[in-house]
Amino acid sequence: MTETRSALRPATTWLLLLLSVLVLAVLLALGTWQVKRLQWKEALIERIEERIAAEPANLEAMERVYAETGDVDYRPVEVSGAFTHDGERHYFATWKGESGYFVHTPLRLADGRYIFVNRGFVPFDRKEQQTRGEGQIVGGVRVTGLARRAPQEKPSFIVPENDPAKNIFYWKDLGAMAATAGLPQPSEVLPFYVDADDTPNPGGLPIGGVTLIDLPNSHLQYAITWYGLAVALCAVLAVWWWRDRRRS
């Protein structure tokens, strides 16, 4: 019996070592992946900060950027035209702890095309236009804000389906927003929109400047965790090996 146990012991030892090496490789790979994610996130944050600090471009320049790269997010832009308030679409949102809607209104450009402008936040009880008549600006306006890309599909299965019949959107389906805005047919609607800056609207609503730039950056902590577990595993293996050698 003792001989059998002695024969099995080397096999068990090698199996344990093999599993430990595999786990160690996984921990190191996860740590390295988080380091790469950290570098990517820091570069992204820096790029966004540089864009926001730039001078507003005109719409023609922004269209060229979109045509060339498709990436206009967070680029300052200035647009001019007249709001089509009857076509405003309401996006369910929370702003500073209060639930309500972001008001996206088609802006008719001089060439007859349209671009949606996120004019800002209104509380639930101010959703209807007649409750905030002062803010329904008539005539030519100039809007400065940040260009934004609209998602091409619903971001997640947990996001509710849009309800165009009630004019409530849970994700920014720009095509559906344009199709239900009652715009003249045919009308060309630009494939990106503008988040208006915090310039006050008459009557105080909508509240502009609602662009939320919140990019959590916990990759360093994650990397330390994975590498720390790898170091702990190595320490455990070293102690086990030392004790095993003493028993031998």
C-alpha cells in the first residue's frame, strides 16, 4: 500500500503543477489584457478631452469628417436653421437625479435638409410643448454643441423597445425618430445629431448641456488584482514545494 502511494505521488505532483501553470498563465493573460485596456481607455479619454476643447467647426466640415471616418463624436460644431418643433422626439433620460426626457428637435437647414438637435432635458410634467411655450423658439437660430453618432442598433436586450406612438424613445434610433417626426417627404436627415450646449433657452426649458461623458477607468485596479493573484499563486506553490521537499 505504501509503495502504491509512493508511485502515485509523483503523478499527482506533476498534475498539480500543470494545473497551477495553466491557472498562472490565465491570470497573467488577464492582467496583461487589462493593461492594454488601460492604455486604450487613457488614449480615448485624452482624445475626447482634446476634441471638446477645440473650436466649433461648421456643419460642412463636420460632414466631411463623417464621410471620411464616420467618427464625429464629441466634436464641437455650430449649426444654423429653424426648429421644427412639431417634430420633436422625446428620449427617456435622467438628469441630475430627476427623470424626464431629452428633447430632440429637427432643425431645418438652409438647404432644406434636417439635423436633429438634442436641446436638453425637461421633467416628466413638461413633456408636452404647450407647458414650455417660451422655449419653442420661432425663426432662425444658431446652435453650438457637440456632434454625436447615433447607435445603429439597440444597445442591449435589457433596453426597452421604443414607443413611437407615445413619442417615447429608449434608445436613439435616428431613422425611426426621423420617420415619425412628420417631416415633409422626401426629406434628408443627417446621420448624426447635435447635443446643444448649456446656453439657456427662453423660459429655462429645455435645459441644455446634457452631454454625459462618463468613462469609468478601473483597468489599473483590475490589472493589479489579476497580477496580485498570480503572485499569490506563485507564493503558494513555493511554500508547497518547500514543504514537499522537506517531507521527502
